[in-house]
Amino acid sequence: MATLERAHKAGLELDLCPKPLLPKHSLHCEVELWDSDEPITSKELERRVAGAYGLLCLLSDRVDKKILDAAGANLKVVSTLSVGVDHLALDEIKKRGIRVGYTPEVLTDATAELAVSLLLTTCRRLPEAMAEVKNGGWTSWKPLWMCGYGLTQSTVGIVGLGRIGQAIARRLKPFGIQKFLYTGRQPKPQEAAEFQAEFVSAPQLAAESDFIMVACSLTPETKGLCDRDFFQKMKKTAVFVNISRGDVVNQDDLYQALASGQIAAAGLDVTTPEPLPTGHPLLTLKNCVILPHIGSATYKTRNTMSLLAANNLLAGLRGEPMPSELKL
């Protein structure tokens, strides 16, 4: 749930009015707001959502059956400030006839930019190099010191050629990528044509790619997709990047692959859990770069997402078409 300050800036008005929908063109109703940047607890959300007609939530707010039961029959709209919806109990939401708004497309460019930044940071070992400057490890120029892996003439595998996957490929193409591979539920010949990308199975993508970019949605099919078998098929010189959801990766298996030298390096913008505990084994590895889920973190993108989420909510409460509604 958004803070009071952010809610006013975005025009957020969460409906608790004694009527099923806002009157057409009305902009005013009562609100109940969580006034903190820290996530609301499930217990507090359960208490506060009772009787609400609409809910604006973040990806850190798990809207499950218990929360929906607490809200009651009045709840008509859930608007999430995210493109991912794995934190929403969609089966229950659909069963109750609740509409869902989300924020796709507006964060595609920012997330793709971050993905490429994370790839370059990881494959060229930038955090290691920066640390060497600070700790005195930089003594002179050495032929093979701090060498990483370049993109030119490489094969890039993309797991999930959706909007973000395509935007990543579009940005990587000028680096002189020799070949793009992709995998997913089904081939996307129209989308793949721009990059002359070849549709392959996940095992083949793992085996043939020099760089792997995970950009798929979290679904029952993709949960744990990148596991021990996946990493064992990868080249020892391959670099793995995940900007989708942490649960797509088996992190214990990833740790073993990195620590044993089975793969060269990994860059993660997402983990499970989030935040990752400071004592987690992955944080002890020099060949693993971890960011705090900042894929969409530009001022422009977050402001646009906030406005879209608020407008989705208000349109849903009025019974009007949402600017961006998830089709259930």
C-alpha cells in the first residue's frame, strides 16, 4: 500500500465509500493508507482492508485468500504497482469477480537498461576491479589481470522473449552479438524476426549460450527452471543474469555452480527472499553481482507506474475501462 505522500502525488484515492462504484467522473472518496516505506504486515493489511472497495498494492504485498476474505464482498478492484502479478492470488481474485490493474510496458525500457548494465558489470568484473582499486590490489598493468568476457561475436540466450526480453535483445544487438537464442512456452516468430533469434529448448539454450538473460514471468512452469541440471549444461565461461523473479532460480544450485567454477559468473537483480539476508552464501562470491531489485528504478519510470496504478484503480472503481487491465 502506498504512503500518504506518494498517494497524494499520484492522485491515489482508495475507495471505502458506502457505494459499490464511484460515480462517473467523480474523483473523491475516503482512503485508508499505510504511511510507511516499509512493507505493511499481512496482519495489518488484513485489518485495514476490511470493507474496502479498492486496493492499491506493491509487489511486496501478498494479496492471498486470507486478505481477500478479510476485505469481504465489497472489494471490486486490485491495482498493483508492478508488471509482475505473482504476489496476487489470481485464481481467487478471478473467482470473486475482482478486476486487476497492473503496470506493464511503462517499465520495459528501464528494466532492459538495467539488465544490460548488470550483464556488462558482471561479465567485465567491474565490482571486483573497483574493489582492487580501493584495497591496493592494483599494482601495475598485467596481461590477464581482471580479464572478463566480451559480447562481440557471442551467443546470447534469452529466457522469455516478451516485452522486456525483446527490449534487452534490441539493446544488445549493436554490441555485435553473433546469434540470439530464446526459449519460452511457444515460438514467437514475429517478435524473433527483428533479431533473427532461434527458438530452442531450455537445455539447448543453456548449452549453447555465452550469456543467458532470464526475463520470463514467474509461473508454476518457470519456478525453479534454472536449477542444477540447467547450470551443468552451461559453458564454464558462460555468464548468467536474472532480472525476472528470484524463484525462477534455485539459488542453492546457482551457488554450487559459481563456487565450483561450473559457470563463470552471475548477475542478479532479483533473489528469494528479498531482501537477501546479509549472511547468504551468494554474497561471499566474487563472481556473483547482486542488486536490490532496482530494474524499474528510475524517477520517470516509478512516477509513471504510480500514476498508472492510481488511474487503474480509479477507473475500475468507476466501472470504466482501465488504462492497463490484466485479463483474467
